[in-house]
Amino acid sequence: MMKIVFSIAALLLSIYAVAQDSTIEILKTEAIRPVPIAVPSVPDSLRKSKWIKGGLFSLNAAEGSLKNWAAGGDDFSLSLNLYTNGHAFYKNGNITWDNNVDFNLGYINTTSLGSRKNDDRFDFYSKYGYGVSKHVSLSALFDLRTQFFDGYTYPLPNTPIFSSTSFSPGYVLLSPGIDYRPLKNLSIFLSPITSRWVIVLNPTLSKIGAYGVDSGTHSLNQLGAFGTIMLNSKINKLITYTGRIDLFSNYEHNPEDVDLYLTNLFLAKLGKIITATWSVDMIYDDDAKVFGPNHNSPRLQIRSLIGIGILIKMGI
């Protein structure tokens, strides 16, 4: 697992390096002046608001139908994928407060498989920091990750097995540490002492000890080390990349089996609001048993979604 983690981290940083090649001349000139906080042309002393707020809305859809098609296939298929984001950044002197919320929801319907969701994620991230130098802050990070709707696995096409729901699982993380920002679009946060709670509120899932909690209990507290890298980069005039990798090592149980949470979003602008998107998510949770005949082994979970739809940006 450690080889996978280090390979993914190297890949994320290599994407960053490639993206910077096309803008290196700009960065040379930007590096010798203060990084702008909100509107670049307005000095801090004249800026009315210390907040930067914004967000985006993305909806991708695909539909297909067949009639008397000799090669076979589903007579009808429909998929919808929704992604919304909101962010708010505050700066006042050495104080910063960075907030971000993401919501993903996917739905698919086919004549052979019926209706089911293929994506459901809610992630709220908040980081409060005090700058001790130009690029380094002492920070405290809070993260909440869960979903909204019931989830099922399908060992057989028409045999759904209940596997998740709202706050089952849920992950709450509280982490003091050091935040290093070598550039305005790159953040590297490290914490040697982090407390993480795994929450399973649903009584059915709690009874079977899902997601590592003891049978009949609803939460599990873990103490360990945590690190996260967040990157927003413009690869070229048309393509942008947003990535995040979270790594957590549980000091109390198999610390060498590092939990991984990785999100990647590539966005290609095809028109004023028409975009193509490719998202790739990877999760490795040593407590999530999803592999083997008895589903008693953890494995790397991978989800990939490609779509064309509309994208609307708001704010700065």
C-alpha cells in the first residue's frame, strides 16, 4: 500500500510540475511581489472585504436508446452527474481561514439494471491558520466527509446489498499542524498528531461492525499522523486541474497501512459554459472490507467518471 501511496503522491506533484512549465515566465515575475489575496489590482488597505467567496455548478448528462438493434444492448440508458462547490477564504493580517464544500451526486438508469446511484459525496473542509513566515502557517484543520443517500453493492444485477447511508460511514478529522504554501495554488499540510472519528449511525451497519467500528457501537476514534496536498492548476488555456490527496496513518493499528483519499478533476472548456470533465477518485481504507469471497479484505477503490455538460462559475 505504501508503494501505491508514494506513487500517487509523485503523480500529483508531477502534474503540478508539468502545469507550471507553461506558466513559468509569469511565475518569475509574480514571485518578486506579494501574492494577491482577492482582486489583484486593489491594495489590502483599500479592499472593502477580507473575504474571497465563490463556487461552481456542473451538470453532465448522457442518454442512449436502441430499437431493433441487432447487436443488442440496453433499450434505454440515462446518466446524470452533478457537482457543486462553494468556497470562502478570509485573510486579515497573519490570520487566514479557508473553507470549502464539495457535493457530488450521480444517477444512472438502464433497462437491464434499473435505477441506482453511482456517486454520492459530501465534503466540508475548514482550515484556520496564523502565518509565521511568508509561506508557512501554524494551522488547525477540520474535515467532515460523508454522503446523503442509501448505497448498495450489487454482487448480482438484481440482488442489492445495503452498504452505506448518511453518516454511515462518516469521517470527522481534527488536525493541528503546519501548512506550507510555496505558491498560491499549492498547499502542503502536515500533522504528527491527528484525531479521526469513523461514524456509523445506521443500526444495521453498526450491528455488523461495518467500516471498522465495534459491533453495536456507532463511532471509532483513531489517533495518527495526517498529511494533505491540495493543488489547483491551469495546465493550458483550456484545461484546468484540481487535485487533493489525504494520507492518514493510525498509530494504534497497522500504522504501515496508510489510508488514502484522492480526488482528481480535469476540466476542459469547450465553450462559454460547455465543458468536458474527467474525475478520478481513489480510496484505500484499511477498515473498509470490500474484497474477497467474504468481503473481509481492504482494497484500493477506484471511481472514474467522464462527461460533457454545463459549468457555471460564481464569485472570484
